[in-house]
Amino acid sequence: MKVAIVGASGAVGQEFLRVLDERNFPIDELLLFGSPRSAGRKYTFRGKEIEVKLLQHNDDFKGVDIAFTSAGGGTPKEYAETITKYGAVMIDNSSAFRMDEDIPLVVPEVNAEDALNRPRGIIANPNCTTIQMVVALKAIEGLSHIKRVHVATYQAASGAGAAAMDELYEQYRQVLAGEPVTVDKFAYQLAFNLIPQIDVFTDNGYTKEEMKMFNETRKIMHSDVQVSAMCVRVPALRSHSESIWVETERPISPEEAREAFAKGEGLVLMDNPSKKEYPMPLFLAGKDPVYVGRIRKDLANENGLTFWIVGDQIKKGAALNAVQIAEYLIKVGNIK
């Protein structure tokens, strides 16, 4: 198995290296690619030092079976043909292809089979907040069709990359030292603050991040579900949290929901209010599953249920989900 990582020096690229190693992913040869800024850097994988190659329009992807791409800007679209022309399956972590009709958008716990139909050789990895939400929604959808979802997200600095995480650390230090605060990766100072904007605003007043949750959820779940999101950047370092309200066709009791979540693939039930046990990002960074707690009836809706989830944005929200897609393709014998 010949594997490539494009964008190897970024936060998600580095997480790809850790996840592939942790899960003992079958790799005979690993290639790393990056921008002119990161080309030449060296990383150790399974005891072997690998140098990052400059991403170019050439034959470097000849013989590659799977290419995990996590590069910014227009890179995925510009290089998609170069990456896939010799038959590599490109699993892309950007937003470039997610809503293209001929490209599957996949969360393995929800719609793994969609990955088998990829006419352009590309599979899109969904937005991080969508991934962890649909893993939880899948458990409820199995009980009764979900008609509506209202969700408020509490998104850590990790969602804006490694440099953003470093900036949050530095902002806290600067505030406590009484120094001027550096603001570069966020619209405003994030330390000791909340920012109710992630990505740019669209004409309807929602941000692109919020609209991703609407559109991507419907595509992944093959559903007419209506999703209204409010996405907020919070001064946590890593792992996103979401408060979710669902309206189902029939009432779902908290007991039914707990049982479904406990059995749900990729989910861990953490719901014991009497002992103050519920998911929190501080304690769940680096974990694979999506954690669910605070499960209760929605007092404002007879057919409503509300719950709280936490998932590591860099892991399940990015690298891990992509690796799980590749694992599924290998399992069903769908890699060339």
C-alpha cells in the first residue's frame, strides 16, 4: 500500500501521521508533500525519516493507492487531476468538493457505502462540526426520522489550525503579562472571549460554517432534515462541543436515546448528571469517539430531544474520519 499525505506540515497533516501509526494502517511506502514553505522538512514515521516533497504537477503520484489531502486555498482543486490521474483515491479534507454532486461526502459510521461511487476518484471529508453531529444524529435517526435540528457549536482554536492554537496560548500569556495582544488568526482576541463568527457571512446572515452544517448534513444522511446552526469560536484549545436540539417524527424518551447512543457506532455515552459526569473538551482532546451527555427532553417541543456532544476536531473531525474512510475501502476490497 503506497500512501501520500498532501499538506503534511499542517495540524491535520501531522495528525494523519499519528492516526495512521496508532491504527497500524497498512503502509509499504509513505510520501509527504507540501508547499514551498514546508518542502524539505523531515518527519519520522515508524522509525523512518521522510522528507516533505514539493507538491508539483508531475508523476509523483504514480503508484499511489490513497492520497490524504489537507491543503489550504485552491490547492485541492488545482492538483486533484495530478493526484488522481494514475488511479489514486484522493480523500480530501478541504471544503473544495463537498457539495459536488459527483463526489461522495462520507462519515463511515453514517454512509460508508457512498465512498464506493466516486467517478472522479475523490472522496470529500465533511466539515468537522458536521462530522461529529451526524455520528450522534445517526443513533436518533434509527429510532425516528429527524425533521429539524438546532445546533449551537463551541469551537476550539484547533479548528483554525496549529498557528491559531499557538496564538491562543500567546494571547493568554500577553493578557496576563499586561502586554498588547496579538490578533492574527481570529477576527478578534479569542483569549477570555467568544467570537460568534466562524468563516465569512453569507447573504442570509448565516456564516459559511453554519451553512455547511445545513447542506452537508442533508447530503451525508440522504435526508430532508432542516438544520439551523450558530457557530461560535471559544477559547478552548482543542476539541469542539455542540449543544443540539432535535425534533423527531415521534417523541423519543431520554431513556431510548441513551440506549441508542450507548450502542451507536463511534459514540461514547457520558451522561450521569448526579455525579457531574458529562463530556468536556479539556478531558477529551486526543480521543477517537464522539462523546454524548446531558440527554433530556426539550421542554419547548413535545417531539424534541436535546443533548450535548464533544469530539476532537483534529481527530474525528478531520484526520481520523479520513483514515476510517480508507480503512473501509480496504476492508471491502475497493482499493485498486
